[in-house]
Amino acid sequence: MFGGDKASDKELLKTVNKRLSRGGGRVSAAVHQGTVTLTGSIQYEAQRRPIVKDITSISGVRGVNDQLRLKPKNVE
């Protein structure tokens, strides 16, 4: 593969999506030149850091652009 052991964006996206699917949340990802952009919503702020850390740990990921939003709480 061109570029040595660097994973292609397509391969990275596949790996990222596998990791995200384990979390059961509503988080989507896009990959461009090794940078992962996370979008979607999380229920609790405490979920953000573990998600970003998990994605950052994937080999080939150069950075994470966190665009996750905190899901608004229902006011009754």
C-alpha cells in the first residue's frame, strides 16, 4: 500500500465505526487524511472523554475533531 503502514481513510472509518457501534450511542464519524470527525449526540458529558480516547488510540488516527453534542434533557 502506498504510504507504508498508514491506514487509508476508508480502512480507518471501518475500524472507527466498529468501535462506535459497541457503544450503542448515536455517534457518527467521518475520516479525512487520518483525522476523525465525530458528530452526533451523547446523553452524558462523561461519555465524551472515553469515546474520544478510544478513537484516538486506533492506529493510523492522526487526530480527533470532537463535534459531539450533549443531548438536551427533557423538561417536564
